[in-house]
Amino acid sequence: MEERRDTVYPYLVEAAAEAARVAAGVGAGALDAPSGCGDWDVRTLVNHWVVYSSHGMEHRARRLPLPEELTGRDFTADADWAAGFAAALDRAVAAWAEPDVWDGEIDLGFARQPAPEVATMLWAELVLHGWDVAHATGQEFRLSDGAAALLLHVVEKNAALYRQYEGFADPAEVG
């Protein structure tokens, strides 16, 4: 599957809506619970999810660095963080709606990658951590069959790289 605007963008729209739904279902009492992602609690996971999958996605589309003020922020300190996340996701989706955004490369600070690959990896971040948040808070993260197929493609393509940065555990046998 080739990463292009027409193959990724519709799933970005889908995943953003699902992420906003899951975020709205995270109760304040769940934030201090274990997340299942290493030693992160749900609050730490949510803050990572919010900054990199919404703000990070918008900033990458606009070819802007992610401000340090965002990377250290506790978004969950705001009682209405889920609505803020939904609004940030809307801005990110709107930024990637522009066809020209999918052209050229994006400087990630440590490498330059084609824009469609960056969009797809950010989308996967949104989905995978969306599933993590949903699972940790007793919810489901729902994807269409097409989005699930794209996610499998992205994971298979990038698993070794993600393991280098401790983003993925070792492979596990499944039935």
C-alpha cells in the first residue's frame, strides 16, 4: 500500500473522530491508573497522545517546529482537555486537507522524510495510542477494515525502527 493523500487522508479523518470520542470518555478518575504502556499512567499517555498526534500533526503539516511549551504541558490539568484535543485534531485534519501539504519532505529534526510517510506515521501514532487510551479506560477504539489494513501495513513497515526507540515491544505470537 502506497502512502498518498488519497489512501491516508480519509483514515486520518476517521481516526481523529474516533480519538475525540475516546478522549471524551476518559474520566478524571482514570488519569492516575496504569496505562499498560510501560511505567506511564493514563495521564502521561494522554499528554503524549495529545501533543504528538494533534499538535504534532498540525505542526508537521505546516512545517513548523513543535514548541517546547506544548511538549511539557499537562493538557489533563484542564478539566475540558478532551474538547481541546478534539479542536486540535480538527486543526490537524484541516492542515492535512490541503493537497500541497502532501508534496515534498518534512524535516523531523533528525531526518527528512516524504510528507506522505510522515502523515502516515503520525496517523499511526494517533491510532495506536488511541487504542492504548481506550484499552486503559475500558473503551474500544474502532477502525474500519480499510483503516485496520493501513495500520497493519504501517506497523509491519516500521516495527523494527519503532523497536529501536522502544516504541514497540518484541514481536509476540498470536493465535
